[in-house]
Amino acid sequence: VDNGSSVLFTTTSTNTNRKELLRSPFREWLVSWGGKDIFLQTKASGTASGFLYQVDAANKRLTRVLGDIKGLTTSISPKGTYVLYSESTTRGFVTRILSTKTGIVRSIGNSILPEKCAWLIDEDLICAGGGTIPEGTYPDSWYAGTTTFSDQIFRIYTGANIFDVLHTPTEGESFDMTNLQVNESLGLLYFIDKQSGILWQFSL
């Protein structure tokens, strides 16, 4: 933040060769990389319209990717090919995927918050969700811990828009998964159970 404005810039790991890309009166951007592109998302709330922008580094300007979406929360694929996003509804939320190349938007067939997913190198997804969605204002209710989930684990094939169920909770088992990370070479998924704060490992 500089003089009341937010400043977007690139720099090296040693904080040299700093290049300013953008100044904005909005101060709470969520920054993501997708390939060589930078994406800026407004903070998510089910009571406000959210926006996602792509930064044109050469011309130092924003291009709107998504907008006027209540409860917008997003996740950008490693190459910037896809944007996974959720939108608040009167009883919960819906989840869709946008192709940045074609502009086509598709439903993924499950209500899954992007924060509960991890991208693979081939831009498929490993996601947690798919159970009953408690009524609430999303993503606020989940952020605040007033609603919880008992998650299944899915692999979503983004190109074909189909999914496989990798794990369904057994009796007495319940994980509200977050901070998903995948080690593809070892075939392992790591996640933190939001309710207990415990780190778990799952073999894919």
C-alpha cells in the first residue's frame, strides 16, 4: 500500500529489479499466478459482488475475467487455462469452471469451494467436497466455521468435464479438508482438517 492505494509490482527473490505494474484505489486484492499471467480477485463474500481481473503486464491495465458474482472465490490453473470458481446462491453455492481460451463456462456437477481443490500438472483437479451443503451464506459461513463439511475426494478431469470419486468417508470418519497439496511423483495428497487443525496424508 502506498499513499492509500495498492501497488502491484514484480521483483526478484532478493527484492531487486522491481517493476511496478498497477496502482489501484482498491486495497485488498488476492493475487494469483496462472502461467505468465497475474490474476487479481476481490475478497469473497456472499453478501457482495466479486470480480476477477487479469493483469496485462505490458500495458499495465486490468481486463475483467469474471464479475458481478456474489460470493466469488476462484482458483487459477497452473498454465492459466482454467478458472475454477464458486457463486453464492440462496441456499448455498454452485461451482463452475471457465476456459480462459474459449470463454466457455461449465458446471462441474458438484458444489465444491475452490479453496478445497489442488491443481495437477496436467490441469486436472483434486478436490474435497460433494457432501451435503448446510444452508448458509457462502463462502462466509465456511470461513467463519459456522458450517462444516464431511468431504469426499474427487479427481476432476477438466478437459472432459467428468470426475472420479477417489474416497468416500467411512462410518465415523469426517474431514472438512482445506490447504490441499498434491505430491504427484509419490501419489500423495496432503490436507488439513479444518475442524481439528491436524495434517493428514492420503494415497491417491
